[in-house]
Amino acid sequence: MTSGAARADALLLAAGHLPVRDLRRLGHILHVMAEKGWGHYVERLRLKGYLPKGRVESTAESLSDAQRFRLALEELGTTLIKFGQMLSIRRDLLPDEVIQELQKLQDAVPPFPAEQARRTVEDELGRPVDQLFADFDDTPLAAASIAQVHTARLADGTSVIVKVQRPDIESLIQADLEILFFIARLLHKHVPEMERYDPVGLVEEFSETITRELDFRREGRNAERFRENFQDEPSVVAPRVFWEASGRRVLTMERSMGHKIGADYPPDSEQRRHLAGTLVHVYLTQLFEHGFFHGDPHPGNLFVMDDGRLCFHDFGIVGRLGTRDQENLKQLFLALMLRDAEWMADVYLDLGGGGADVDRDAFARDLSESLEEYYAVAAEESSFTEVLYQFVRLGRRHRIRVIREFLLVVKALITMESVVRTLQPRFDMPAALQAYVPRMIGRQLFPGLSLSKADLLGKGYRAYSALRLATAGLPRALSKAVRQLQRGEAVLRLRHEQLEGLEQHLDRASNRLSLSLIIASVVVGSSIVMSTDIGPHYGDIPLLGLFGYILATLLGLWWVIGILRSGRF
């Protein structure tokens, strides 16, 4: 199905229409719901007539709601399991008990016959398998819900893996998506308490994600982008993609003959320490420099090559951060390290979808308490990513939804930290993050800043960001005002009282505001320079910082004299 047709179907289904071909599958889904104790929802959705004839006995009354939900998804197969796995990162919406159950979801499926795999390869690439590969192993190396992997060898002797999509899996997933859209629309219409979860929006998000996952060309492009981003990093590698043997349902990549990271590998303690530091550095680089990151760094997707390099696999799940998202994430990390709950609340609200009813002060107070608890035990546990999960929980309490990419960041970081602690149980994550501060912000402004000045850099960066946002918001405010005027929504109340000099007053006021911002920026920049000993010196005094202070003083005096002369202060 084309993307245009899929969108058209999505709109049709969101309106509540269901193709007749799905009635049997719908009946099965409703039967499993009723069997797991969700029959009252079937009645509220007015779908009881689609249940199979006869009384449906509940078989899981002694279990919790979260356990019954997980069991229902497992019984309903690949699409619903994938949907549950996507929901498992939505800590901003779902209780911890539900999240913990959803994290247990596994799609155990048997491999499909090699003949079908060969047929898919030939149909997709238009050539016989024997012409594409010098050797193709019919025994799959691994099997998953959407595809299975075979080993093969190219004509030049290169060892590769061939990922082949399961036959008919796309049509099966599409049929289930149609039903999910239908049920989500009914939940929105008939179950008011579900409105805060936005069921239709969740299904739309899942539909986009699973559709991308079914196109293996996307995964190949993700791998190539990751490989290109780290082409100058000698300690990181990603497998090559062989496009002449790849397509929408087939992906051929270089086989990495490495070792999985585990409790007993690598055996050398120094190598384990080095790998832990490398993994943290690689993730911070992805987040704050590339804006593109591997979304699922569990041990099965990380290999250690014989030469010690870290190899990433499986690029089906990746995250992308826009410039503003990266900026917000950067400020969030700095606020966390500086224990600044007020700053953190502002940034988190900017990341989220909190409405006008969100109590920002109450949220900041809760954040402050969480920060105090975190730093009270940080010396012993030093778990950085767990505190991020705590902030997401607080956001749920205050009805703040955040962008999916940020939740994927948190999931990736906590998975990464788990691997790091497998390598080095007492790894100090806050210290590693603090060590990255100069690279994250300081080196962009002044090369070679001292690590010991991380706190100063963070505070200086906050002041710089506040000044920049204050000026950057003016065009947006003006644009909003223009749109309101064009739509006839603006209401202007005027009282004529010496308006003749208004233009001159506004002009003088804007000039003074601009000058004050410039003076503040010079002071902040000079303070950073004075504290980090950069540039030429006269004795022990950095000349650049001294010059900045002198310039700020002169400008300040000029500003004060101008105000005094005007007689308006």
C-alpha cells in the first residue's frame, strides 16, 4: 500500500469505518479482551455484537490490570506486541506498573522456510539468489517477528548478513492497524477517561513507526548516516550496506565478527573501563553534536571487534533531534548538573505539551525535591538516567506530555547506562557527563576550556541562553501580532494622551534595552574569560577579560549619563 493510500485509509478509519474483511480479526481481538477481563470496555465501545457467540469466561481475574494487558497483547501477536513495546517508553502517560509489564513483551516466533526467504530475495531484487551471492546459508542465523537473518558471501568473498522480511507480514500489520484505528476512535468517542491518552494519536504514531520499520531501505540509510557521522572516530564502527543486494524487503550488510558485551567479556579490566567511557562519549556525541542517535543500544546490538572497536548493529530504531530539541536537551542536562530546578522546569515545559492549567511552580517544587533526593544518593549509586525517568514520572503527575524523541532519548540512555554498568559496575555517570561539558558548550566558544570550570560554564551558558531567547522571541511575538491583525482577532484599546512623542519614546526605550543586553552579554563573556585564563595576559590578568570589563563599564556609564540627562528615571 502506498503512503498516500495509507494516509487516506487512516483518515477513513479514524472516522470510524471498518472494512468487512477485518471483522473476523476484530472478533478475535475483542474475544481476547473479554477473556482477559476487559469485557466491560467491549460493551462501552458498543462492540459486543462482534464477539463470538456464547459467554466469554474471564481467565485472568487474579492478575493485575497491567499483567492482563500484557498477556492480551502477547496473545494477539506481532502488531499488538510491537504496539505494546512502543507504549513501554511512554512513562509520561502510563503508570510504572504498566510500563514494567510492557517491557517484558517478547515476540517469540519460529523461522519461516528458506524457500520463502529465497523467493522474497529474488522477487525484491529481480535476480536469482545464486547470482547475487556466492553462498547463501538456508539456516537462519536469527528469527524475529518482522524478519529473519541469513548469512551469505558475496562474489568477492565478503561475509554478509541478509535480512529478509517475513512473507505477508506487511498486509497482516496493515490489517491490524486498521482495527487499532477503529478501536482508538471508539475509545475517544465513548470512554471519556481515555481522552488524556489521545488513543488516536498513539495509533497514528505507532503506524508511522511500524511503517518505517517495514522499509529496510530506511534502516540501511540510517546505518550509512551513523557510519558517516563517526568516520573520523577510530574507536567506533558500523557495518557497510551493500545496496546492489538490498531493497525494501531485503537488506544486505557487512557481517561483523565481534563479541557481545557481557559480564565476562572483554576479560581485561582496562579494556572494559575504556569501552564504558567510549560508549558514554559516543552517545553524548550523537545527542549533542549529530542530533541523530541509535535508539536501542542493548547488548545484542553492540559488538566488540577483535581490534577493540565498538560496533553498532540494527538501525531500525533511531532518534532525530532538531536544533531546538538539542538546545532544550543541552539545557536540561546542565540544569540537572547545576541542581537548578527552576531552570529545569522551564526547559521541561518547553519540551512538553503542558496546557495552561499546568502549575509551573508546583512542578518546580517537585523537581527540586527529586534533585535533592538524587544528589543525596548520587555518590553511592551515580545513576543519571534513572533520575530522568523520575522527571518523566513527575511530568505525568502534572499532566505534561513530552515529545516522543525525548522519551526515546531517555530509553536509549538508560539502556546504554545498563551496558556501561555491565562493563564497569561503579562507573560514575554524572562525572562522565560533567567531563563532556567543555566539549558540549565551552569549546564552541573558547577552545581549551578547563574541566574544573564546568559549573561556571553552565551558569554562563544559562545567562547567555536567557539573553538570546529574550531577543529571539521578539520576531515571533511580532509575527503573532501580525497574524492576529490579519485574522481580525486583535483588540486595541487606546486613550489619546500626548501620543505625539510616543514614537520617540519607544525608539529611545528599545535602544536602551538593546544596549543593556549588549552590556550584560559583554559582562558574562568577560567573566567566563577571566575565570578560564584564556588569551594573552598582563601578569595574572587575562587581557581579553579585562578589555571586556572596561568596555562594559564605559558603555554602562554612557547609558547612565544618558538616562540622567533625560530626566526620566
